[in-house]
Amino acid sequence: MFKKESKLKRFDFVLMITTILLSIYGFIMINSATMSKAAGSEPFLKTQIIAFALGMGALFVLVLIDYDIYGNFYIPIYVLTNLLLLYTLINPVEASEWGDVRSWIAIGPVSFQPSEVAKFGVIISLAKFIDINKDDMNQPLILLKILLFASLPVGLIMLQPDLGTALVFVFFIALMIYIAGLDRKYVLAVLVIGLILIIAGITVFFQIMEDYTLGEDYRFDRIVTFFYPELDPDDTGYQVIQSKTAIGSGMIYGRGLYKGVQNQLGYLPTKETDFIFAVIGEELGLVGGLILLFLYAVLLYRLIRIAKNAANMFGSLIVTGITAMLLFHIFENIGMTMGLMPVTGIPLPFISYGGTFMLVNMISIGLCLSVGMKRGKIDLNDF
């Protein structure tokens, strides 16, 4: 635990304020995105605000806990994480608009996505596992052991199948291993293999496209319509076309809050979740988008500083994993709304509607603030 006189000085107020500002930004945009719905915006805002309040409570509790305690239980955390993901495959919430996707479970009246909770389990357990093996991690057998340790939960998520979430895991796992001191020869090997796979994938894609008919596989449809959304403007390409239209129509200053045509007339799909950035682009324009990106830049900058100045590798890797997770969400979500990335159903941190997702975001910041409370010599409040 921490000495009382050091708590206030070590608390990263800039990170806290930025988190609150992002959440308020999200409340405003969710309000706008749900005004045209039959139930109105009240139930959506109520859920989001309650999740934010619960998240704030969890955040302050986490700040008061020495994060090193979690490392002592990394094996039980890892086991419970994988059991939760396994349970999702065995007893999922039935019926999905995306087909046979088993990524949600229900406990009483509450439904949630276990893979969101699993992010913390994987980040904490992998951070400790790497920390234990950090001196020998570049030995082939030790590195293989770390990769196998990280691969099990990713494999369970792939079986759901939930490619978008699996990619989030792969990204933050890779960055955690790299930051821990992965030898350049392995990095180079991964880059070469990745390049070969990309070339092979593109080749196979165009071969399949010669005889492929839209509707045969929803996952491949998303890839096809990423390159050619106009091939299916009424179904799989509809989201991207409407999103790009909304963002483009906003121009510099936007049409005005609550005045978006694509948004308010219902042309924009999943506008309170996956495509909420399109609402921002249409109603607040380039200026609104840049303000959001600035807040995200401040958030990520503060997290990187905490990771860099953490008291130990375990803490540094926890923050690295969370930072990478948030970065991937931001990059993928904004990219897909502009047609620059495939549509994967990845929400926008603190902005997209979703009680579980908001709670996960707030807990993430709480863990990072906890690590920051045990930082070294640099004062993080010197912005």
C-alpha cells in the first residue's frame, strides 16, 4: 500500500481529467445518435452513465490497491480467464446477427461479452509470466513457452469465432512481448513471415474472387466489401458507404449537433456503437474529429509515460498491454468508419455505447493509475 502523503502527488490528474472529458464527449454523441430511436436516448444514456459511475468507483478502488498483489495470483487469474472463455463456447447466448458467433453469455438478466473481461486476465497473467521469464525470454524454448501461454485464450476467442476481438489480443500481446525485450532477430523473422502471408493472402483473395458470390460467408463478405463496398450497397457494403457519406458531408465544422441527416434520419447503421465516429464526423465535422483525436493523444501519451516510469516490469507491461488495447480500438474503429480498415465490430473507447465496454475502459484506466502511483523518479503531473 502507499503512504498517505504521497498519494495525491503521485495521482495522474491529467489522465483522470482526460478520461472524464472523453466520457462526457461520448454521452453527448450517444444522446445524438439515439434521439431518433423509438425509445429515445434516455435508456441508452442511463445505461452509459451508470456504467461510468460504477467504473469510477472501481477506478478509485484500484488506485488504492498495490497492483503487485495481482501478480501473486497470476495462475488462478489465467485459469479463470480461460474457463470463462471456454464457458462462452459451451453455453453462449443464442442467436446472433452475424451467424454462429458464440461470444456472449447471460447471468440472470445481464448479458455481457466475456472476451472483454478476459482482456484484463490475459494482460495481468501474461505480464507476470513475462516478468518471471524476462532474463531468458530470448531463448527459443522460453519464448515458445510465453507464446503458448498467450495463445490459448486467443485460440478460444477464435473458436467463437470473433476475429475482431482476437486481433485486439494479438496486437497487445505482440507489443507486450516486444517491449519486454524481444531480440531483433525474432522481430525481423515475424516481419518477413508477415509480408509473405500478406502477399499469399492477397493472391488467394483474388483467386477466390473469380468465382465467389456474395452471401456465401459473412466473414469473407466483409473482406470483399472492404475493397469493393459498391458491390453490395444494400447489405454488407451499406455500413461503410453510409458512414463515408456522413463523414464527408460534415466537412470542416459539421452540420451541427443533433442535425446530421444520415444520423437523425436513420441511414447510418449501428450509429451509437461501431459507427459513432461517423456521427461525430457528420455533426461536428473535421473540428470535432480532431478534438477527439487530441483527447486520445493526451490519454495515450499519459499511459506511455506511466509505462515508461513504472516501478517494475510487471507494472510497465500491464500499462503497455492496456495502451496497446486502446490504441488498436481507436485505430481500427476510426479506420473502418472511413473505409480504411475492414469492418470488425470494434467499438470506440469511452465514446461508443455499451455498459460492459465503458466499465472495461474505466477499469483499464484504474489499473494504469495504480501502476502510476508506484512510479519512479519522474513526476507525471509535469505535462
